[in-house]
Amino acid sequence: DVCSSDLLFINKPQNIIDLINSSTGFYFPDFQNSYSFSKNSKVKILDKVNVGIIYIPTKEHYNIEFIELALQDLFKTGMRNGDWIEQSAWSHMYYRIGLYVSLDETKYQIPTPYNNVSNSIEALHFVGHPPIRELYSGFCKKQYL
């Protein structure tokens, strides 16, 4: 299980609690496909996977061979963006295993300058991309000061 330090929980994470209680594997939703695979890749992936928070409830939800296959493809066919290697490999594993769901996109978001944060948001992920990371201090001042 993974939880990034750049997640800000705003309300009770009920969606996460419900999925953990039902032993359902999950991942954080992205607003775009942020992967390292080149156009030549044949590796299958899920759309919009972000690994800001993931939950692997059982051994059946994990297969290192699927991750290694994705990594081998990345290094054989070339990469578009090296920053997304881990996310790319996890997305392939989730696709192959078929037991994972995305957290609710209306409650878990990566903020952008173009979206509004509703009162029902449970968590925001301020990813490393500078324009998004810079939103953090402005958001906190607006919400809490």
C-alpha cells in the first residue's frame, strides 16, 4: 500500500474506507494518461491511473511478473517520460489482474488551474508538476486562513 506525502485530505475518506472494508484494490484517479510508454509499446494499461495512493488487499491483487513485463517494455521500446515509469508499470498490473477500481473521480482529484474544488472532495493530490504543486499554498490559504 502506498500513500504519497503530497496528498491533502479535506474530508473523511469514506470512499477509501468503504473499499478497504470490502477488500477492493484501488488507485487514485488522474486527470490524464500520465505514462512513460512509447507509441511502439504493446503493453495494455488502464486509463488515468495515478499512484498517489494505492491499496493492494491480498496476494491475488499483486503480480511482480506483470510489473516486470511493463518495465522490460519501457526499456526495450523507449520511454516518453521517465517520471512516470512506476505509474506505467502499476497500471499494466492493474489491467492484467482486473480487480482494481479507481477512487471516485468526483471525490479524489489532482487540482488544476481549470477545475473547481467542490465541498464533497475527500482528497487532493498535488503532484510534482510545478503549476499544480504551486496551487497547494494558494488552496490552503483560500480554504483555511
